Amino acid sequence: MVSARVFKCSLHYAKLAFHPAANAIFGKVGRMSSEEVLLQLVKSKCLPILLYCLEVCPLMKKDLKSLDFVINKFFMKLFSTNSIDTVKSCQLQFSFDLPSIAIEKRAMKFKDSLK
């Protein structure tokens, strides 16, 4: 939680915890496996670390962009590129949702479960 006039959550520790987890997978599996396997591992093991309980927190647009940036930087590292167009293309090719989209889906699912 962050000191503010309204309820606000800090994303610093979530982003900080994502990097060692993703780097551990990248270090263990590395270039020996396909990108599909690596991305599936990141999606199933590291993305929950980044998105833990964020569907119930009120997030501003800049917070969502900050979470998206973490994933975009991981894709840049994985595919050895600095082009955001290449990253977007790879995300589309591998059906990898950005955190902003994943949080929106999870929030809708959470709200539906309350009904």
C-alpha cells in the first residue's frame, strides 16, 4: 500500500519479484528450449508473481503501463531486440497477453464470482 489520499497499491515489489523468477527460468532453460516452452513457463510461473491479487486493486493507467513494460522488456531480452513492433508481433504470435489485459480479464472473472 502507498500513502495517498485514495487507496493505492504499490507495484514495486511485484515487479521486483518477477525479474529473479524470470531470470531463473531463463538461466536454467536458456537457449536449450524453444521460445514457446520458455514463454509457457514464464506465463505459468512468473506472471502470477507479477499479477498476484491485482484484480482487486484499483490501478491507474500508468500502473498498467508499468506492468506492461516489465513484460515488454522481458520479450526484448528473450528475442534480442529493441523494437517494440517486433515485441508486439511476438506477443501476438505466441498469444501472450500483456498484464493490462490479463488483469482486466481476471477482474471481470472476480466480479462475476461475487454475483
